[in-house]
Amino acid sequence: MVILLKINEIREMSSEDLKKKITETKEQLFTMRMQQANGTLEKPTQLKTLRRDVAKMKTVLKERELNGGNE
């Protein structure tokens, strides 16, 4: 099941949690891409949603890195 994360929810997570979530989401993306290649993926729009979630999480991590990790 794909859940669209809101930026406020992402910002509340710790950096370690974000890194774990990115890894989990990328694994899920890989699985879904394989399903799409086989023609068994039911909702192709989920790929777009997951990619956007990964981008949001990476953006928040980069912001924290540039701010000196204060958050």
C-alpha cells in the first residue's frame, strides 16, 4: 500500500528514520518496477507517488545537512 507522505510528517522524523524509510521505499519501488515489467502492476500511478516521497525525504535530509544538522 502506498501512502503519500506530507512534508510536515517527513520533517518530524529523525534523520535515521528518514534514511531507513528511503531504503524501504526504494526497495518497494524496485519491486513495483518489476511488477510493471511483468504487466502485473495494478496502479502505475503508485510509482510516481513513491518517487515523489523519496525526493521529499532526500530534500529534507539535504536541508538538515546544509543547516548543520540542527534539526
